[in-house]
Amino acid sequence: MAFLSPVFEHDLFISYARVDDQPLPGEDKGWVTLFHEALEVQLSKRLGRIGLLKIWRDPRIEGGQFFDQTIKTAIERSALFLALTSHGFRASEYCQQELRWFRKKARHEPQGMQIGDRSRVYNILLYNINHRIWKKLFGRISGHPFHDDAEFAEPNDPNGKAFKLQLRDLVDSLHIMLLAFKDKVSPALIDEPSDKAPAIYIADVADSLLTVRKRLVTDLSRKGIHILKQIPPPYDRKGHEQSVNAELDHAQLAIHLFDDQPGEEIEGAAASTYPQKQAQLALAKSTPQLIWFPPDLKLEAIASEAYKAFLNKLENEKCSEKNYDLVRCAASELAVEILHKSEQLQVVSPASPKGRAILLDTHLKDQLFAFELGRYLAENGVQPFMLQETDEPKKTLPHYEELLNEVDTLVIFFGNVAQEWVRERLQTALQFVARQLVAGQKAKLNTCCVYLLPPRTPAEVPSLPVSIFKIPVLDNSRSKDLEPNAIASLLNENLARGGP
């Protein structure tokens, strides 16, 4: 099911020239395939669920199917069109035919070719093609570059930093577009919120953002969202902190709005402002948060050095243990962002026949395999959660423990990471369960296993001196693809039996 279902079967259609997906000698995958995989992973994380997004590319033509009709049907059922613009795309009459098919069908749909001021066609520039050339194909649509700055520009390496930054910009744009599109095609999601809609705390703002905040409160209140009281008052430092913490304890979501003005200074604490302090208090808690910057905010132009450093850290040095999303979008799009964030918090995973939920604990280096496994589990009635880790596992500890409370099975991937990383994750999970048992609480987590990937071997799996669990090893080390035996073991509820 697509994010924009039931109106559309596919959220994105990727159109590309086959020559652009030819693997280099010695490599298994081409550039387009790697782009597709990275885009799907990052957008799924932004939307909050594995399997929620549907991207169509490369028809799997079966005997008796007509190629043209299969492509055309997929286009008819797609919400957005991503054109991977290259020399090959320009030379391909078929690629241009796909673009014409999409434009023709989109013009006859209620939504038209645009959602707000955003086109449903995305121009992804693999090469530095002069805009006068691609303008003939795309008109006034701006491009999303994915090429380097060399004289004869080439597509950036999908494993490189430049590609990841360019992908982030595209994901930001697509995320905003998908949310706005969902609001347009499924107004019931907004106009009839659940009775259990999260209580939202909207923090204090600078005077320059008072109108934005007031409009936001009005828009959200009209949608049935409960807005917690505004603070200050009280204005004194101690009273202010106590009141903010009390409201945050009742909030399921906290919103912080910042522009180039730091806001009013706190009485008795001249070095700090109310908006900044409220964000710091919220960051000290586990409450999910959304932080907003205007799209044209230039951090380097901010006069206050302390305030500039604060905002720069929020955007560019985000600590992985902090539970917040930072968005740059028009103020008119902010309510949609918040409503869909609220919707994510309300999502109760559809119960599988056995009511199972599995946490896939993976390092960035093994995330693509974990994502494929998560998609398989979702298709087979098991709710997957995915936690992507870095080289410093302790940074996301609060979020990790929150997820452990939601699942019965933990899967730790051991492929392109060190033994110590896996051992640290195992110990953290077991210590969490042990604390629950000592406190007399019932531990939902009853299965903990290691999923072995290439290039590791069973002999390399780290052992623990003491464990309250049996820790089975699911061996997928002989193949880069999902191995049936390992998956079958994971789907078996009796995998651990003998847990705490």
C-alpha cells in the first residue's frame, strides 16, 4: 500500500535510460539502482515506517505482458514522476514518451500538474546539462543536481558525501510534497483526527514569529489538536523552567519555531532567551520534537554569535540521541508537517496474526540489507521497526530503550561492523530487560538474536559471559540476498523460548 493510497498505487515513478544503470566493471549494481535504494531508505525513515512508500522502477515483465502497457499502467497509477535526466535520457524517445504519458494523465486529474507551487515532475540531473537544453523537456521546473563540479561532470558516487547531501535536499523536497499531496487527496486524515490525537506544546517564539505561531495554533486547533498552554508566564527563570517542564511532561510532541531573531531574554538570566531555553529543556527529555527554520534563513547572517551557534548545532551537528526532526519549509506548509508528524505518533502497527513486532538494529554500513528484510517482514504480517546506529551506540540509548518496550524480538545485524559494536548492542538490550525484571515489570522483549551477513562467519559472532537469553545466530553469511532458512527462523515465534 502506497503512502498516497488509495488514490495512487505508486508514490513515485522513476524514469531513466538503461545506459545510466550499467554497473562499472567489478561492481554488482548500477548508479540508478543505488540511487533508488538510498532514496527509498531515506524517505521511509522520514515517513516513519518501512513499507509505507511505494516506488516503481524497472518492470518485471512476465510472459504475455505487453511492455508498453505495463509501463503506461504504472505511470497512470503514480503520484509523482522522477526523471533521471542524462545524455541517455535525452537520447531516449521512450523516456520522453514516459514523460508525455505522465503529463497527459496528470493534467486530467483533480490535483493537476502542481500541488501548491510544486510540480509533480522532478528533474534529477545526473550530468551538468545546460538548462537551455533540458528546459525544452521540463519548462520552468528547476533541477536537483546529482553530479560533480568537474569540467565534464559525472554523477556523484552514491557512497560519497556530496551524493548524500544532494539526496538529503531531494528527500526534503519529496517529503514536503508527499505530505501536502496527502492533505489534498485525503482531507479526512486532517479534518477528522483521532480522539487520541497527541497533545502538542508549541514553544515561545521571537516577536517576529508571533503571527506564524498564532496562525499555527488556530489551524491545529481547528483540526481537533489539543494545544497545551503557552509559557511564559511566569517570566522569572525558576518559575519559567518549572512551568515548561510541567507542560512538556504532558506533551506527546513539542514544536519550536526559530528565525534570525533570538527572542526575549529571560528575567534573571540575561544570557538566555525564552524560545532557546524551552528548546533546551525539551531536548533534555525524550519527547518527540519538530524544529522549524524558514527556508531562506541564513545562519551566517545572524548577529548574535551565541544564538547563531545554537541554531547551527541544531541543524548541522545534530546529536543522534536527540529525538527531533528539523524542517525548512514555508510557514504555510508547517501545519501539514505537524499534522503528519502527529499522525506518525498515533500510528498503531496493524497487528499480524500473531501480533509480532521486531526491532532491526543495524549500523549504517548494513542498513540496505536490514531495509530489505524489514520490507519482507512487513509483507508477511510482522511489524518491523528499524534503528540505524553509528559508531557510538550509546548516543541513541533513550530511543533504543523506547523501541525495546514495543517489540518482542530484537535482531542485531553483524556484517560490516566490528564485533565490539555487536557486543555493545547485545549487552545494552540485556541490561535493559534485566532492569525491568528487577523492578518487577514484565519484559515484552523475549527474543534476541544476531543476523549474520557477509563478510562475517559464524566463528566471529561475539559471545557474552552471562546472558538471560539464548542468543541464536541467523546465518545469512553465504549470500548477499535474503536466505530462506534465516528468514524462516526469524518468523518462527519459538525462536528464543527460554528467554527471561
